[in-house]
Amino acid sequence: MRRDPSDPPPLADPHADPHADPHDDPHADPHDDPHDVAAATTARRFRDARVPPAGVHLDSAAAGRSSRAVLAAVHAHTVAETVHGAAPALARAAGVLDRGRAQTLDLLGGQAGAALAFTHSAGDALNRLVALLLPTAEARRAGVLRVRGEYAPNSAAWRAAGVRDRVVGSGPRIDPEEFDAALRRELRAGRPAFVHLTWVGSHVGTVQDVGALLAVARDHGLPTVVDAAQAFAHVDTRAAAAADVVYGTSRKWLTGPRGVGFCALRGRFAALAPRMEPFEAHHAGRVGFAHAVAELHDLGPADVVAGLAAVGARTRAVLRDLPAWDVVEAGPEGTTAPGATTTLRPRGAVPPDVTASVARLAAHGVLVTAAGRERSEEMTADVLRVSPHLDVTEADLARVRALLLDPPTGDLAESLPQ
Ligand SMILES: Cc1ncc(COP(=O)(O)O)c(C=O)c1O
């Protein structure tokens, strides 16, 4: 494998002795940077908190692996519902849920008077927002202004409700000056009901500079709604404090249960929180979500964000010079892709088929995502998404690389699902 001197350092080994003092880490040279020792400890704690995967799980952007404690909390709540009754069990869980709401708001930058509603998912939060924020024909005509490269199901959600879809920029990342100029042009055609920003897309790991974009929107006096489904518990989301509304999901980088999402509402929007939150819901999942948020706080949000950025940088370094694949997030690290998602676009006269490649990796026990063009208007090809969490190892990445280097053999191709 090609190694540049400028390559990001190899990953900390999360399989190292879990009981060792971090300062006695057998993998840590006494001259190691204390940040590397801390990263090894965080990765180890993350790994030890979970049941080992059956293979190599590099699919956190789809759904992360919950910890044993989160699984136990979900189970305990369902048992409590059976033993005590659903309403008493919910009353008993009130403290855990309130702490979960507060800690979630904290991760979103905190803000006095903000309210957090639980939803069924990020998509559910957006559907509810569309209904609540765009109730009139006038609001639907004013429309939603968003950046090109939006997660397609989002724009489909407001278009399905008859809301005008207003697009600026050329994607996948818009800089604040370009955004400002585009807003000025667009505002001549009337003010949108709100600006929608997606922090990290589903089809590319590029991270929008949401803090700077929110400042631009605010300068124009426009309400803002942010999709943090791929950003929450992945990148630093404290800049969300400047947004009016932020929504996200439990099951991805937070590694909480499926079927739970959240929506934080601020200022005049906070009063909508009770109408955003469905009462009939997977309450055990919400309890699991609260536990997952508490675990993130215990691990240290800054350490997790730094650890995932290092995982992404390392993944891109290991996969960057494959003959048949381009890393989409190529560019200076720390600007275009400080997250852990790496996207590979097929290259060449006969580019590899993404679905077959993903199936082949799966046949070798490696779980990644095949993302089809329907995910975003800016996609020119299907892509293969690699989204490891803190427990990924150098050996895991080397395995992906070897499998993507090695063209499928006849017999393996025959054994793949058609
Ligand atoms: C950018 C983005 N927004 C929203 C969603 C929807 O999340 P959920 O399935 O929890 O509704 C996803 C899911 O992949 C996503 O990637």
C-alpha cells in the first residue's frame, strides 16, 4: 500500500488490552503524542462497549452499532412496560428522557429556551416541519431555499406537499460568499419560507460549513432549518445553536436505536415542540437514545469528533489510489471532509459496478453502502460509501482495499446474489 510521509498516522488499535492503563498502552510509544494515546483509549472504550460484529462493519452512515448498555436500556424499558404498565414505565423514565433532551441540546450548542421534541426519525421530523411551518398556500409558494446537492428525499418531502423547491449553488459544498451572493439574487424573486441546510449528505461525506451559512441566512433575516442526520455525533454540531430548527436521527453516528429522531426548536419555533412530538412512539427507543447520548457525553464529544475525523482521514489515505475508484472527498483534509465518511466513485473505461462490488465485499464479511444516483441530483454515478466508526482498525481498511483492488473471480461472481 502506498504511504506518503504526509499520510495521516495509522489508527489507534481498539483491540489492544482493554484493562491496560492508557499510559501503559502496549501500542503507545512513551514518546507518543498524548492525543494519540487518548484516541486509542476512546476507540477501545467504544469497542469494548459493544458486542463484536460478525464481520467488518463500515456502515455507520446507514446505521451504527449500539452498545450493550443501550440495548439493555431498550430491553429494560420494554420489560418495565410489561411489569408496571406503559404509562408508569414512561413516568419512571422521565428523568432519563429529560436528561437526554438536555444533553442533545448541549451537543447542538445549547441555547436558552430551546426545546427538544422526539420524532420517529429525521425524515419524520422533516415531514412534520413541512406541515407545521408551511401551512398556507402563501408559505408553500414562498418555498424552501436549499443548496444543490440536497439529500433527495428531503426535497421530495416538501415538493410532495406542494412546496416550491428553490435551489442555489453548485454543490457539494457552498462557501459563505457564494451562498450570500446566491441568496441576494434569489431574494429578488421573493423571500422563501425558510432556508434548509444539510450538514453532511448521504451520498458524499463533504461537510458544509453550517455555522458560516447560518450567519449568512441570519444576516438576510431568513429562518433556518438544518438536517443534522449525518452530522449529529459525527462532526462538531455546536454551530447549530444559530439555527432556528435542527433535526436528526438516533441510528447513525450516535449508534442509538432505530425508529427515533429528534428536532430542536428555538426562539419563536420552540412553542411548536409539543406538536412535533408524536406521543404514540417507541418509548423504549427514546430511552435507548438518551443512553446513547449519555455515552457520547461520557466518551467526550470532542474526542469522538476528533477520532472520527482521524478515521476519515486515514480511510481516505488508504483508499485514495485504487485504480478503479476515485475518492470523492479528495481535497485538503480539514476543509472538505473532516468527517468519517469516504465515498468511492467508480472510474475507468469499464468502471466497476457498485452494487456488485458492495455485494462482493459483503460476501467477504465487509459491510458498506451502495448509494444510488437517486440520493442526490448532483450524483453522476452510483457510489460506494465506507463509513467506519471509532473501532475500525488498520487491518479492516487494508481488507477493503485488498478486496477493491482484486477484480472479482468467476466463481466468486457466480456466488453473489443477483
Ligand atoms: C442526510 C440525511 N438526511 C436525512 C436522513 C433520513 O434519516 P432517517 O432515516 O432517520 O429519517 C438521512 C438518512 O440516510 C440522511 O442521510
